[in-house]
Amino acid sequence: MTAETAREACLRSFLDLLAEKPFRAISLSEVAAHCGVPLAQMRASFASSDDLLAAFFRTTDRQVLAEGGPESDDLAGEGPRERLFEVLMRRLDALEPHREAIRGLTRSARRDPALALTLLRLSEGSQRWMLAAAGIDCAGLSGSVRAKGLAVLFARVLDTWLKDEDPGLAPTMAALDRELEQGGKLLGMLDNLAYIAIPWRKRRASSQSTDAPAEEPAPAA
């Protein structure tokens, strides 16, 4: 088994186990046994469970970025907000096969402040790349603030996505649009940007608003 094959097998097993049990209940040896990778070979790629989490974030980042940046066909000519909307929807598409793992990870983070902080740190790094893919400045202190804010924003959208049973993800898209509308101006991402009409928005009139969660969801992906 090549190093890359072993790495991918370990990550798949980790996500499978996350769908079944709490994060802290998953041991490195259990992940290795689950995928049939010797511990010594697993150690070459991962030093800890946190490394597995980081690998999941990086893998998702690469999937999104592989679809192109601000000059790609589906983003070129669009405004910042619409580009960011499309990039974050790409991210949700990449996460779809792992929905149950993310659900389990979110549950674990709500009971584990240290895990929640780790996820926030990882999410901030990922969101810098999402900003870059959307052609939005992510450099320096202002970029750091934008990445932090986007991590929290995306966590709220993930909370809706985890409950969304609509094949077209209308509630999730409405939540993402609402969060970008409310948070974009505050973060300075969408300076003086006019309202962007998105065709599916016509469906929002029939969607019901939900109560705010009692606590901020953890940015689990």
C-alpha cells in the first residue's frame, strides 16, 4: 500500500467512525484497524487525531479549489458576494458524502470546548482559502478578521444544512444568502455591493424562519 493510499484509507475510516461515535472515543489504533493500515504506516501521515481532522479540512479545501478560482467559468463576471456564495456551496457539495461524520463531530464539539476551539482554528484556515477562491482579499489583519467571521458564518449555515432534507437545499441556500447579507457588510467583504438577485431566492418567501440556536454551532468542516 502506497503512502497516499494508506493516508486516504485512514481518513475514510476516521470519517466512518465519526459517524458512529464521539470524537474522543475514536483511538488511532481503532482507525488503523478499521482500514487495515499498519500503525507504523499510519504514523507516517498522522501524529494525532487532530492531524486527521486537519487532513479532512485540507482535503475538502483542495476539492473546492480544484473547481477553480475567481476566473473560473461559473465565477467570472460575478460580484464578490455571488462568488463567495458559489464557493461555499461548492464546499457543501464536497461535504455531502460526509454529512453523518460532520453531524457526529458537531455533537462532540458542543460538549468539548477544546475540540470546538480546534475546529474553529481549522475552519479559519480553510475559510481563508474560500475567500481566495472567491477573489476576496484575505491578507493581513483584515483578512484574518474576515476568515474568523466567515468561519462562524459557515458554522451557522452548516447547522441548517445538517437539518436540510430538501434535495435542492433551498433552506441551506436561503440561510447562506441571509448570513452573507447580514455578515458581509460587517466584515467589509462586500463594500457598497448592490443586492444580487439569485433565481432560487424566489422560493424564500415560502420558507419558514427558524429560532436562533441557544449556542453558536461549532465550525465542523
